Amino acid sequence: MSDSAGIVRSDAGLAAGRQALCKLKRLCTALELENAASLGQYQLRHMLNLATMTLEMASARRESRGLHYNCDYPDHQSETSASRISRC
């Protein structure tokens, strides 16, 4: 996450982070199918879901705001826009 969605980020880095998370989610699902679910597996699934939402929302932002700087969108918008989180 710190490589893909750190303070300074880019669209390419965010896309690479989403691809890496997809691979991890597939591995997690395979582990869940092979083994009885454990607390650690539930926690891992939860962390992967949170990381996915973080990357999705960072990808949707078309500006740099505060410390979150996107090299592809260096400008700060004066007005904020409404955002909505949906399950991916």
C-alpha cells in the first residue's frame, strides 16, 4: 500500500496496487476454500477489503488535496465534490 497509495501517488501506481490486491484476494479465497476459516483469515479478508476501498477512492480523486499528492493531477480544486463508496 505504501508503494501504490502513499503520500505521493500516480494513476499507474494506483492501478498496479489494485492488480496486486486482486492477486492477494484470489490467494485468500483459495486459502479459505482449502482450510477451515480462522480469525486470521477473516482479518486478512477485512484488511484486503479496506485496502481495495482506499485504492478505489484514491483512483477516483482527480486532484491533489492536503498531503495526498497525485502526480497526474497536481492541482487542488477549490470546491469539494460529494463522494460515494460502493462495494467493488
